[in-house]
Amino acid sequence: MADDKSFADRVTGPLKNAGEAIKNAGAKAAENSQAINLRVLEQAEQNAREAFAAMRAAASAKSLSEVMEIQGNFIREQSSRGMDHVREIGELIAKFGRDVMPGDKK
């Protein structure tokens, strides 16, 4: 009878361990997804604030050339900000991937 219990443990033990690993990975994935979603919302809020600031500045401009300068500055800054946002989200995703993958954590 002891051999039966031992055999059952040998068969079900790895399955239980795999189930726990999948459960933990799922929880971690949900946590990571929540962090990314929150950061994307924060970035969208920042972009909206910057857009409204540029619109206010353009609305109070004294000349068309000043409006064009404000618009050009906004577009350059928004482009740079967008690249920074994409890089930041990419780094978050890569970090989450490294955290989940077994092996060397460099």
C-alpha cells in the first residue's frame, strides 16, 4: 500500500506543482497588466494636460507666427514624449517578462 501512495505522489506531485505555477503566473500577469494600464492612463492624462496648455498658449498668442511657434513646439515635445512613453511601457513589459522567466536575472 505504501508503494501505491508513493506512486500516486510521484504522479500527482508534479501536476500540483505545475498547477500552482500556472496559478501564480496568472496572478502575476494580472498584476503586471494592471500596472501597465495604470501607467498608460497616467501618460494619457499628461498628454491631455500638455495639449490644453498648448491650446491656452495659442489662444493668447498675439500673432499667427506665435501660434505657429507654439504649435511647432508642442508637436516636437509631444513626439519626444510619445517616444518616451513607448520606451517606458516597453521596459515595463520586458521587466515583467524577465520576472516571470526562470533562469539568470541580469
